[in-house]
Amino acid sequence: MSKLDRHLLSINDLSAAEAISILDTAFELSKVSDGPMKKLPTLRGRTIVNLFFEDSTRTRISFESAAKRLSADVINFSAKGSSVSKGESLKDTAQTLQAMGADAVIIRHGASGAAQRLADSGWISASVINAGDGTHEHPTQALLDAYTIRSKFPELKSDFAGLKVAIVGDILHSRVARSNVLLLKKLGAEVTLVSIPTLLPVGVEAWGVKVSYDFDLTIADSDVVMMLRIQSERMNESYFPTAREYSRGFGLDQSRLASLKTNAIVMHPGPMNRGLEISAESADSHQSVVLAQVANGVLVRMAVLYQLLGSN
Amino acid sequence: MSIVLKNSKLVDGSNVDIKFGEGLIQEIGSNLSGDEVVDLKGNLVIPGLVDLHTHLREPGREDSETVATGSLAAVRGGYTAISPMANTTPVADTAGVVEQVFMLGKEAGLCDVFPIGAVTQGLEGLKLAELGAMNSSRANVRIFSDDGKCVFDPLLMRRALEYVKSFDGIIAQHAQEPRLTAGSQMNEGIISSQLGLTGWPAVAEEAIIARDILLAEHVDSRLHVCHLTTAGGVELVRAAKARGVKVTAEVTPHHLLLTDDLVVGYNAVYKVNPPLRTQKDVLALRAGLADGTIDVVATDHAPHPNEDKDCEWQVAAFGMLGLETALSVVVAAMIETNLMSWADLVDRMSLAPARIAGYANQGIGIKVGQVANLVVIDASAKWTVDRNRMASKSKNTPFHDMKLPARVLKTYFHGKLVHEMATDGSAN
């Protein structure tokens, strides 16, 4: 099993083999989780800080569960109501955590690159795990998505060659999309981004993916359909005329659900806007793996913590 | 008291002695004698450089730069005239503030400090500032700019262009369409798409340049385009000049050398407005500077304290130091690439800016009877930039640790030695 370097900031930090190794580790950990002793002693005595500058109860709980199942001590540091909201800088916060002896910092931040700044700045010596930075990346989400895909397509062992993945929605503002594109391409999958031109970044032509403006043409040929959340603030910024028009063109409704291949899966990183980018029927259908994604999130984050902090 | 600079090499290749006293160049020839003789051993002598775009932060942010420290940075970089922009606190939008900055420059006494006045009150883009009062003040302001912000209202821009004609003034525009750059963090392109940073598209600069050229043409006024950064902008200025529009343009040293791929890593020392662009733009800017489409190099020297750079990219301030590295960067970008000669460099960094601004006793070349604003350069030197050895109060240079060509050895302002490189490479 390969060891990660000190940080996980971007999918670019991982080779394909290292990514597969994390998925394999997560699979091994799943066997433990299914057994009678759910807790492993691996990180006993280590301190892991959840440093969340944005509200994200799901991601924070997922990391917290992962850390606790490895017997680490977990400190939750939420920006809301803390000194951060009183104007304290990321640097001061980081140095405070350093003084408290954090071994790893899991950071969620609204500014793209904040995790990398934390890791590179010399403010702190702890390992840094990016739990979502602005509109840049969310690497553990991509890893848990890959784990979920592999669990549904067991023939995918060391790569994802031949797998066709459609990522649908607001690519421009999505850290989930960026991390998934990087990881899926690294593993050899064929990725198609499905969106309206206003929600695709200038420069996407360099990403090495296909781009489609027609969901109906793409869906029938896809093994995986990954729906992205439409943030409500996009409605007022003229990215598209109305929520209904967006939903008609890019929502996963009942008729599109019916056009899916029988073994295709539907994914969503959550939280879902039911009735906007995904209908209730699609979200709850037998082809949806949304809840498996949540469960797998804990396993994959355990694997990341295990590989980052496990041996030293 | 007269000084002779023996064995001075001029940009035309000739080797002469230059004698000056009482602030004036007295004689140019060979075997000259004087009270003090300095053997330059063939080092280059050029007229003092002139910067049309400087931020000195005084009044208001003296923690990052003052007129005095900025003046010292200037002469260390070979500048004998600098033009502090109006975005201070309070804004330089009245005769009182521009006179204060002008007098602070006089007190520092290292170089000429010619303030630029705001176009609009408080840089708010709503009402014209008292341009006439600033012009007739002791600061004698001729260039007006809301730099940092664009004079976006087309009617106000038209009025400003027309208004300053009565005293041959110029409006220097920071060309940035505000709606197209809301929340922008870096050049919009492949790198911004990967980093998830909001893009600052080239079209936002070009749309304003195109509009302003048409306005200047319509009212027959003088427009100066600040810090041009895009290939499309160069084309617009080139076409306008070809049909006789009174437009001039500047480029910064950093836009001649650095590109947006440096932003990978999110080190905010590379955060600047307008942003670093692509290699294609850099090549177009170099070509434009070489063929004269771009008239001048201007530093956009923008000091910021450490806490405004040692932070997340998104909250960091825009701007880079420039005065102490400008000459070397232009040598690297333009002379070492064989795009320009030293004579061309002197034109773009001294003669042309002084001509555009109408600065007395600046950019007049090395001629008998003229003020002795002279810079001695070791053109063959290589030196490594060290942000901890800057005269500036701030350290936000993007060239830290970079090895650059050509070093300023001495700067004379009105015949007075205002900078001399120490033998260990540091400055006195």
C-alpha cells in the first residue's frame, strides 16, 4: 500500500495507483466496519481538527466519524460564532491550532486555494486535508464517488477504462466537478460535462473532456450520471432565465430516468434540490446511489486519514 | 564643485567623459578634469528614468510606503521622476492633497515627485474632481486618473477628456469594465478554470480601451491607457494611432515577463490588477513596446504590507512592487531577447514618459546645459532580487530570488548623488 504525502489538497496530489490504493484501503476498512469492533486504534492519541469556515454539517460529520472510528481525538472549529467572524485571519487561526498541537487539519473554506495556502505557508506543520475550497476542489468527494462507482461496477479493478460518466449542471462553480474530472480522467474514464455554456468555465477546452449542451443525447450512452447542485444564488445572476427552464433542459426527471441504461447509476453529492436538478423519483429510484455515497464517504475519509497519519 | 564621470558609455556606443556642476551638465568630451573624478570603466550612463504610474500610499497608509521611502526605492531603480497615483486616503482629488504630496517629494529631495490627480471626487466615478485647481496648484498636475478604478460612465469620461484640453491635460484610464470583472481574481482562461478563481477576461479591458479611443477621437483629446495587458488591447491602440488618435499607452515590467500560470499555488504575491495574462499576451506586449505602439514602461509600483499578501488569495490585495526591479526586468524582457536596444529602452523609460507628461528637466537626454539627472548602470551585471533588501517599506515583489540582468550603480538628481550601490551589492 502506498503512502500519501503529507497533505491531500488536490486530486493532482495523487497518482492513479495512489488513488486506487485509497479505494482499496477503504474497502478493507469496510470489512472492519461491518464486523463487531467498529473502532480501530490506529490514530489513538492523535489530534484532528475540523476547521470549517463554511457550514457543511454533512462533510464535517463524515470526517468526524471517520476520525473517531480510527480513535483520533477530534476538535471541531467552526468559523461561525468564533474569532474568525470577528476578523481573525486564517493565519492566526492556523497558528493557534499549531500551538494546540494538531496533527491534521481538515479545512473547508470559501476561498479557492485556502487549503493550499494553509499547507504551503509555513504557518502550521500539521497535515492538511482539503474538505472543499471555494470553487476549486473537493478531493475526498471525488474519491468517495470513485469508490461508489467501483462498488457498483466491480469489473473496474485498477482503472476505469471504458466507463462513461456524465457530470451535469453548474460546472463553473463546482469543486466537486473539478475534483471528479481530475480523478475520473486519471483512472481512464470518459467524462462528458453536460451544461449550458454560461455554467461552463472559459478554459474548459483544456480539461480533456467532452462537452455537451444536450442532456438527452448524452444520457442514453452514460454508465454514470452525476448531478450537481444548483445554488440558489445563481438564479439572480442571469446564468439561465428561470429555474423551470433550467430544470426542463438539465434536470433528471422521470422521462430522462427512463432513458438511462438499465445498469447505469445516478449520483449526487448532496444536498439535493428535489424538483430542480433532480426529481424526487430519480433521487429515490433503485438506480440512485446517493445514500451509498454518504456511507462510503466515511470509509474513504478513514482511508485518507489512515494513509496520511497512520504509520508515523 | 564639479564632477567628471570618466569612461562613460552612452547608448550610442560612444565612450565619453561627462562633467557636471551646479546641477547642470557642463561638458561632454574626453580627458575632462574636475573637482571630483569618477572612473566608470565603461559602465553605461543614461538619463534618469521617469515613471508615470506609482503608488506611494502617503497620505493614509504610511505603514506600506511613504513619499520618502518610495523616492528612495525610485532612485535605487534609476528613476529621477515618479508619478504617485491619486488613490490615497484622503484621495488626491483636491489641490490641497496634491500639493501635500508634491511638497513631501520636495522634502525627500531624492527625485521629482509629480502627483497624478483624481478624475472624479473620491474616485467614485460620479462627479469630476477640481481638475483645474489641481492643475494650477504648485503641483501643476497634468495627468488625471482614477487608477484602481475605471472611469466607467461614458459621459463622465467624455467630459473629463474634454475638460482637460484647456491646459493640455491627459486622462489616464484604468481600463476595466466593472460588470465584466465583478469579483474577479485572475486572468480568465485555462488556469482560472483549473484553480476555480473568478476570471478577469481580456475583453473587459479591451471594451473600455475601444470605447475610450472612440471618445478621445470624437472630442480630439489626449487619452493615456494605463497598464495595457492584452494582445487585443495592443491591436486597438495600434489601429487608433494609425488613424491619428491622440492615444498613448503604457505597459508594466511585470506584464512583460510574468504569466498567469504563476498563480498555480495561490501565492498572492502574484495577485495584481490588471492580472498577469498569457504568454501570447506577453509576446504581443513586447512587440507593441518594441514598435512604439506602447509608448512607455510604467511600474505600477504598488506596495502592500505583509498581512495583505500572506493570506488566502481571495482576500489578498492586488499589486506588486516595481521601482527597484523595473529596469532589470525590461532588460530581461526586451534587450536580452533582442527586441530593443538600450537607446529604445531609454526612450520608453525616460524620454517618452517625460514627453507625454510634459515634465520639465526630465527625459531630455544627456546634453550640455541640461539638468544632470543621470544613472550609471552595470549592463553586464547579474543580481538576485532579495525582498528583504528593498528600500520600499513593503516586500511584495514577485521577482524575489529571481536572477536579473543589469544593475543601477549610481543615480544623480540635479547633479547630486542620491543613490550609490555599496560594494557588497546593497544600497546606501
